Amino acid sequence: MRAIACLLLLLFLPPAAWGDSGPVTRSHALAVLGEPALPPDFPCLPYVNPNAPKGGSVTLATLGTFDSFNPFILRGTAAFGLVNPWIVLPGGSGSGTSVGHVWESLLTGSADEGSTGYGHLAATIELPADKMWVAFELRPEARFSDGTPVTAEDVAWTYRTLLVHGRPGMRIQFADVADVAVEGPRRVVFHFKSNQNRDLPLLVGGLSVLPKHFFEGRDFERPLTDAPIGSGPYKVASFDLGRSVTYQRDPNWWAANMPTGKGTNNFDRVKVEYFREGTVVMEAFKAGQIDIRSENVSKNWATAYDFPAVKAGTVIKRSFPHHLPNGIQGYAMNTRRAVFADRRVRQAIAEMFDFEWSNKALFYGAYTRTTSYFSNSDLASSGLPSAGEQALLEPFKAKLPPEVFSTPFSVPVTDGSGNNREQMRHALALLKEAGWTVKDRKLVDANGQQMTFSILLDEPSLERPSLPYTETLQKLGIDARVRMVDPAQYQRLTDDFDFDMTMMVYPQSDVPGNELRDYFTCAAAKAQGSSNVAGACDPAVDALVEKIVTAQTRPALTDAARALDRVLLWNWYLVPNWGNLEFHIAWWDRFGWPDKPIREGFNFDTWWVDQTKSAATEAARGR
């Protein structure tokens, strides 16, 4: 009955007024290339239990350390759980299923929709016909945790501060915003330089709104070591820098009974424990010190969950299928380094990765090979370019790899035996073309210098596939090694682009846009802390990214994305890795949740503590 109550027919608000920009539409939500699925008067998100009980506590685990409560700057490592999971920080940590958060945004997303934002801090959104600006009217009840109203001035101050003092990727993503104006205590307007960037209204609506009165007088660029004032469902209750942080649910959270907040953030306390090793996290989970974990190591999923609590049913192990674009994961080669400047070298290095052997010997057959930057999406390229793609690619034909036009992209497929001699011969041929030869079992350049590079990692579980890969490369005479560092050092090295090769994930959405500027453009290649770790800088890539950002129809977006996909793939910036279409989750059986299939597959924000189950589980854990 709850699901029926939450799934209502779609209604539309009429234009509210006329202005210099033509008719102005007032709405409750924004969607990119489509319409919001939920009507203005929706009572709750369709996948929540609006009557979910509040209370109880949950303990989570994460790897690494933290020394700051400011995730918007380069310096420091921010604590887990500060921002709305819907938000993606340019050049920083990505979004995903989290639990709780400290700061809210004007809009918030739905786990069952892509590229849609519903009014959250904002009660209404106004957009003129020419889309040269967007206005947000804040809810009068919106408050920070100290009781101070959230105002339009807070929104404007946040934007201006992040543009000047935030991560450099912010400036890249918001390059098309002309200015922000405060037109009243609760009304803020963002003006745009053009109406070509269709994502801008959603992008500015996704900014976490920070309290001006809390940050004024502080050096925003320094790591924040005080508990911040927020507007979200949780407050920082206590912390031990680098080791743990505990969030307490705010009983006065202004959005608790709002349609976008009802049935979510149900735990009274959320404690996040930090660990240095993944194996220690697993032991803590088995001992009942951690309540839930997302398993991303295929070997663990296949072999590590045979302890007594699983057999007794006290620990639940379940896979949640999702319908999200996968993007791409791979070993990114830093083209700022001379060793990776030649595309033929990058191709040879990539072709030496034996996925079939790794999947069989290391991954228990759990994965499929990723061969697109837009995998699990209709935006992924295949076959030869269509007429629409050809038209976009033709102006750059002279400087693009000829294979972009003539050859469907593919990666070598081996028999899984580990004896990939055919791939080795082809790789050596490519390396010879690029000026490398084998002498005394060493691959050397014209000056007799051996090819040497390291793979930078911060997650011990990634050593398992990386070490055999370096051993394969060593057969070519390459001095390839794995370099393991702690997460804080890893963040510093990747922000400074001070590495040879590293594991990189480029997530994607149903309607990709501004984030691609931070991933692949020349501007991002030069911006410290950007996501363009490979240093891609190509006029064709820049132009195709802009075609994607400005596409006003799905067919135009599809042609541009597929064309970009081909250019990126054939430039071999990454060694394509693997992926799957499930989230592997294990938890101690003390929770209730709305057991409804959703697009995201799994959303812990909607779970709650089931007191009956929890009592039985706590007894089994000896508490």
C-alpha cells in the first residue's frame, strides 16, 4: 500500500510568469533531456517506507584515515559521510550509496532516476524559456543544525567561495556560470553565459550549501578540524581524527517529514571506523564489530563468507542487481610522463593485460571485460561510426588514430592459460615501431635506457591482479613494479599527477555532461587535483566533450558520446579492466528495508534497525 501511495500520476505546473527571457516555468524538479517521474505533490520517494521507525545505531568501516571535515578543498583527507550521496565532487570522491550526511543541497536525487533533481532546500525552481538563468526559492523551514535559517546569501557565498578556494575542478565544471545574484532572503538566481550547457541548472542545484556564518573568519583552504554546522539529517557528535567519527541524527532536522526526506536517514547514530587493511575490516565484520559491508573483492565474495554466522543465518549475504551505467575502470597511464607519450607504447602495455587468465585464476569468473567509457549504456560505441558520429569526427580526421574510422575497437582475448604469446609478439611489434628494442632481455630506447614505470596503488586488494600484470610486462623486458602507499599519500600524489600509472574509475550517468570536462579536457589536464589523471589533451576530445555538454536531444547526445568513446579508446589512455552488474552486500541481520528493486540496486539510506531482529542478533553476537 505504501508503494501505491507514493506512485502517483505525473502532473505539470503551468508557466508562472513572463519575463525578459520569455515564459518562466515554475517547477518542483529539474530533469535533463526528459521530465521528472514524480509529480509536484508526491508524498514520498517511491522506494522508501515512509513509516520507517527511527532509532538504533549502525557501525560502518572504511579504509584509510581522515584529518578534515571539508571535502571541497585539495588539502587534507575529508571524513566519510559529509555530503549528500547524490552529489559528485569535481576531482574528489564520487557519489554512491552512503548513509546520512551533514550538508544539504538545493536539489536532491532519486535512487530510481538518473539526471533528475527534486526541490529539497529549494521549494521551487524557475527556469525561463531561453534557459539563460535558473532561480531557486528556499524553503522557509530550512535550517542549519544551530537553528540558523538557510538563506540565499549562504547559497551565493558557497558558490563564490568554492569557485575561488575549492578544488580546481569546480572552476572547470562551472565555467559557463556568469554570476549568482541574491534577490531576496530566500531567492537566489544563477545567470549563465549561454543556454547551450543543458546541465547547468541541475549542476548549481546540486551544490552543498554551506553556512556562511560558520566559515567566515576561517581559512577555507585549510583542513577543517572542528565539527561543522550543517543542514542535513546528521551532526558530528564525536570524532577521533584519523580513527573514527560518529554522526548523531538531528531530531530537529527540518526535512524529516518532507517528501524528499521521509523514510530516509533512520538511524539515531552512525559510527564510521577507519582501518588500514581490508583484511582487518573483514575480521572486524566477522567478529560483529561492523554491521554491514559492501564486498568488492571477488575472492572474498566467493570464499570468505563461510563463517558460522553466515551458516546460521545471522549474517545475510546478498547480491543486488543494478541498472546503472558502469563507466570504465582501468590502469590509467600518465601521458605527462615521457614513457607513455607514444600511443603505440600505451597500446602495447594495454594489450599485455590478460583479463581471461585473471578472471579465471583470481576473480572466480565474476567479471566481464570493460571495453567502453560508457559501459552498460546505450552511449557505448560499437562497430564502425554512424553517419552522425562521422560528421563529428571528420574535422579531426587528420590527427585522429585511423582506427577510429576503420576498425571496431576491441581488446585481445586470450585462452586464459597465461601463455599469451600472440599478444606479446604484437606488443613487441608496436614497441619496435615506437623506437624500443630488446637488448640483454631489457626493453631499451635509442639511448639504451630501460623502460621503467610503477603502478601506484592505495588498496592492498588491487595488488592481487597488479602483481601478475607487472610480471607479464617484465617478460617484455620492462622494469614494471607495484608501488603501494597509504590513502593520504595516494591522494597527494594523484592530485599532483606525480605517478606513472594508477588504477582509475570514471563513473558515468545516463546523461553525462559537465563532469567530462573534469575527466578528459586539456583544461583539466593542467588543473591540480582534477580527475584527468591520464593527462588527456586532444582538440577532438575537447570538442566532443562540448558537443555532449550542449546536446539538446538524445540522438545528438548519443552520437557525440559514441564518437568520444572511440577517440578515448583508440588513444589507449587506460588499460581497460573489468566490471559487473551487481553490488555484493553482507550484513548482520538486524535491519529492515524496503525490499523493492530500484535502479541503484541498493540504498542504505532507506534502511532501519528492526528491534526484534536486532535483539536476536545482538544475543548471537554476545552483546
